[in-house]
Amino acid sequence: MSSDGNIKKLREWLNSNPTIQELKSKAKELGLKVKRMMKKREVIKLMENYIKKQEKMNEMENKVKPSSNSSPSHPTPEKQKSIKNPEQEEIIIPETYNKDKLILMPVNPNWIHLYWDFSDDTRKILSNLPQGTRIFLRIYDVTYIEFNGNNAHRTYEIPVDIGIQKNYYLNVPMPNADYLAELGYVTRDGRFVAVLRSNLCRTPSNSPSQSTRERWLDIRKKRKIVTPSDGPVVKEVERIAGSIFKLEKEIYKTLSGKSSRWQLISILRSGRGI
Amino acid sequence: MPKGNILFVLHAHLPYVHHPQYDFFLEENWLFEAITETYVPILRMLRRLESEKKKFSFTMSITPPLMEMLANEDLQQKYIKRMEKLIELAEKEVSRTRSEHPKKHKMAKFYLEDFKEILYIFKEVYKGNILTGFKEYMEKGFVDIITSNATHGFLPFMEQYPQAIRAQIEQGVKTYEKHMGIKPRGIWLAECAYFPGLDKYLAEYGIEYFFVDSHGFWYADERPRYGVYRPVVTPNNVFVFARDPESSEQVWSADIGYPGDGRYREFYRDIGFDREYEYIKPYIDPSGVRTNTGIKYHKVTSKDIPQNQKEFYDIEEARQAAKEHALDFLKKKEAQASHLLNLFEGLEPIIVAPFDAELFGHWWFEGPIFLEEFMRNAYGNKYIRTMKASDIVDIVEKVQIVTPAASTWGANGYNEVWLNGSNDWIYLHLHELVEKMTEAASKYSSPSKTPVEIRRALNQMARELLLAQSSDWAFIMTTNTSVEYAVNRTKTHVKRFLELYDMVISGKIDMGRLSHIEWIDDIFPEIDYTMYLKV
């Protein structure tokens, strides 16, 4: 994402007479196509065009978004400008804590997010595996089971590239179910060896209960009563779940000024009902 | 005669933004705008309705970070300064608009008077701390003020760390007590996010009730007989209310909600952007970045009309619209209540309508008028009455026992607003911080035997952790606006936490640095790190 400030800096840098090597590496950083045979002035030209384009885009952005008003629920569309880095320096935080971790988190009834982190020992084990050993994630449906390694209702697996990935979104079939994951590798003779095991993760429910009883509490008499249920007196009208893509569309609509702030907030607060 | 009970819940929340090392900081405006446009107007409404002797009730959550900001003297002074500048600008506008357009001129005069009154209420009536106003109306019995978890952290993502959940709740309870003088009876869970089992922690801290979204009841372990229209109680004896989807939709659905009416004020057209730069420069951000001032002359006109063709706003016309909408909503509630009363064979339905408080005034300028007109006209109504949650908890005699389903009030009803490709990277850090906090706290499990500088460092670690956990940062990353601020805040708190952790573990505390961090992240002065021992 480029912003007025960054572009200004880039222009200043360009005017400071950088070397051809510096120019080329900067251009690559910006995602520009740099050919090996390019001359210095050609690279400069390339970057100047890029700067012009960015400036135009910023200008347009500012035109369609006349407001810089912000609030946490409604932050400002003026990127960058609002930002002061309170410490006036780039904030670098660790990419790993060198700890074994495989964490599942529920996203919605059919998606689970999973991330991992490795200790030095685990990293060593994984990097010393014979050439061509495949790393897998195994997902177990262990709803109402004391898992012992091979009694899951269902077992799924998916190959992962731990060299480039640190997390994963898993599409799982059952809402209101308990899932457990293992990260491991497959030996030459086809055995799965688990290296890390995750926490237990329950997907949220998305349908009414099949239970046929009601429990009641009589507060005055401090008594519990269990009765058969005739079902609810008032029937709910459920909304079909939207997709995350719809959300992106709505965010875009607001960013581009096509819809209002309160409308986006309304959607982001719409739950299952509205 | 039995009536339908309308339970408005206004959730007032802003993340903790205080940068004492700067005279101006753009994001501090979030608070200042909300004070001017939402919080003081709500107090004004309370005073008017009270003086008219109109009985009314609603529930309002004021989150701990918001309480801490409202009570912060530095922020109070900054707000007063900002309002004085704004009044100066409004005075200029009054003379300038005289030759421009009568409608603009009329509004300029309106703003001048309004800003003066708001500053008077803030400075003279409440001596800078408007919390005392809300406290007053709670003590008079008009409103329930409830708390929220400490920094509005998203609790379902702390499920594997009971101590992190307890710390969020404990600090939420303590901060409320500090400002309100009593223990909170109810809580608004950040993002209305609940998972089965969370009620156990609430019960530990004496919380009597909380709220969930509609599907928390629809998909509960047993079906609530009266749907979302009666509270239930969890097996841990905590009352739960569920959102009525109809009320939410009628008021603020993106398609048909009231705020879309053409007569209402247009949010985007602000003189901070419309006036020439040299003129407006002293009233926007000192860095020269144009910002909203709060002075706006245009109305929505129609949704499809471009910003530069919006017509002039008229406050009388808008007031009329808000009145009409309040009466329309009242009619809809009457119809809904009679229908439910019939179905329930005389048992009183409870219709829960929760909203972001900032919708009223900040996003929807005329929202406070709508609310006031609704309350005014609901008084003495034959079919409905307004209610607050604590009253219902006090009078219910028989209640169904139910464990609600995992749910939030976010888009699609679950967790994807706070967990997606734009923000998933934060959780590795948030989880690790909890583990390190717990580890460091266990090393010094007896505070009386812990050297004071270590104690201070541990307490500051707890502050950094709580601040990093605010659900607002993940939310802002999702909305793709102000992202850099949210990313910076997350990283900054992680970094400061780790720095302090290293000091504590090595036993070498850099007092200068510690004091500096205590000064710039100054939430919860009385925090006690030992809450992280409650594993």
C-alpha cells in the first residue's frame, strides 16, 4: 500500500543520485519488472512512471474519500496520514518464539484456523528428515471421544510446506464438533509420525438443538424442573450465512465512498440475524 | 395489563488511545468526537427526560478503556482545548456563512451554540469527568451502567488460557468499581462473543447477566421456549439476554435502516475537507492532514447522489425525520409486543435492542433525537414500556436453563471478523504473551516478597498484554482503514511487553525505561499482575 508520504520519500531518494545497483534492487522491491540489460536512465524512467502512477492513485483516493474521520469502528480512510509511530522507529517483533505450538482456533462452523511455531529441537528434526519426506497436517474429529491416537470418528490429512507456511485455514465438515490436529511426517514405509499435537477445538453450532426437553428454574422456590419440550413458541427466521467475500465487497464499497460508514458497521455487527 | 418490554442496550466503547507525549494525536480524536456527538448528547437527553418527569429506562455498557479515558485529566484538558478551538472556528463560520447561504448560516449558528453548550456541560456541570453524569443517572434508577471485559479482548480466542480470561474479567470488574463505586451486575462481552463455559468465569466474579446474539439462543443446547424474547439462565446461574433481530434490522440495517434517510446529515461532507487549506489549517491536524471538524452543512439527500451534489442540511427538517422514525419504531414495537403477548399467553416478552452507542450521534447525527423521542413517547404507552436489564433480572420468577451456543455479533455471527488473512498473525503473539506473563508472574507469586521495581515491571507487562488484546486492532485490520495504526499498536505493545519480560527474567530493571513506558501506556494504574496466577 503506498501513501503520499512514502511516495514523497521515494522521490527524494531518487533525486539523491543512487547507484544503478541500488536503483535496480529498489525497483525490484517495489515489484517492478527490471530487465538485466537495463541502463541506469531506463530504471530511473521506470521508477518515475511508478511514482507518477502512485501519485495519481493517491489523488483519486483522496477525492473519493472526503472524510478522514475515524473511530475504531470507523477508522479513517486516509491511510498513513493518521499514523504516527509512537516510538519513531520501525517496530520489530519476533517471528518465532522457539516453542512447540500447534494452535487451533474456530473461525465459524465450517472453518478452523491453525498456526504453528517450533522449538529449535523440532526445527532440527524436521529439517533433518530424509530428502523428499512429506510433512502433513492430520485433523481428527474427536467429538465426545478421549482421543488415543487412532480412535477418531474421521481423520483427514493435508500436505503442508512448513518452509513457506506458518498457518492454515481448514475447511471442516462438522459444526458443533471437536477437532484435534497433529503435524507430522510420513516415513518411507508409510507411517505417520506426529511431531506436534494441537489443543482441542470445537466448531460453533449452526442449527437448532434436537433436544426434546426443557429445564426450568423456579427462582422463588429454588427448584429445578425438567419438562418435555413442545418446541419453541416463537419460530426464528434464520439468515443464510454470507460469505467472507461479501464482507470484502462491503469494505471496498465503503472505502470507495459508495456506501456510508454506518452501513459498513451495521454489516460488521449483523450477526446471524440482520 | 401485561406489556412488551423494550430493552435498549447502548454499548459505548473505544480502544484506549492516549499518547501523553504528544500535544495532538489524530486517533485521540476518536474519543473527542464521541464525547461531542454521542456521550454528552445522551447525558443531555437524560436531563431533559428527567425534567419532564418521563419515566424511561435503558442499559448502557461503558467499557473499562473508555472509563479510563473519560476519567483521565490529560485527555480532559486536551478535549477542552480542542473544543475551544472548535468554538473559535464556529464563530468564524457564523460570519463567513452570512454571505454564503441562509441554510449554511443557520447551521453555523446552531453549531456555535451547540458546541458552547457541550463544553459548558463537560467543563462546568461535570468538571471534566462525564462519568459522574452517567453514575448519577444510574443511582437515580434510570439506566443500568454495566461493564465489559478489561480491554475489550476477544475472549473465545483465549479459551485455552483461563488466567487470561479471568484477568480480562477481573480488571473489567475492578475498573468499573473504581469509577462507579459499586460492583457491576452486568457485563457486555466484547463483540458479544460467547462460548459455552465462559459463563463459569462470569459467575466467579459475581456477574449476574450478559448478552448474546440471536443465534446464541437459536442454536443453544436446548431450545429456549420463548426464543430470544425472554432471558435464560446458564447452568452457572448467570442470566443471558439475546438480541432481537427485528429491532436491529429496523433501526440500522444497511439497506433499510433509518440513518439512510435523505434528510439526515451527511457524514462525509465536513468543512475540514471542504474549506480552503489556509483557512482551515489551524483547526485540523497540526501535521497539516485534513480531518473532520464536526461542522457539516450537507444532508444525505439521496444515497446515489455524488458527494459534490449533496444539498444543504436543515436541522429542523432532520429533527422532524428523527421524530417520525421514533414514532415508526414505536409502532413497530407495539405490533411486535402485542403479537408476542398473544403467543406467550400473557407472559411479558422482552425485546432486546443492542447497538453501538456511537451509532447515536457519531455515525447517525440525529440518533440521540431518535432515542429521546422514542423514550418520551414510550412513556405511558398502552402496549410497551422501556426496561433495563437489572430490573428484569430482579423480577423474573421462572427462567429456563440453557447453555447458549458459541456466537458473536460480527458479520455472519461467528469469529471471521477477528480472524482472517488480514489479522491472523497477531494471535501467535497474543498467546505467547499470556504464557510469558504467567511464567513471569509465577516466578514472583508473592507480591509482598517481590522487590518494588520487579512488581512495577510485572504490572506494566500486564498492562501491555491487556492493551495488545483489544479486539479493536483486529477489527480495524479487517476494515482496511487506519490499519497502520492498529498494526503499530499491536506490535508496540508486544515489543514493550517483551522488553519488560527480559528485564524481569534477568532481574535487571531499567528504571528510566520502565517509568517511560508506565507514562505512555497509563491505563489501569492499580493493576495487579497476580491475576495471571489464576490458572
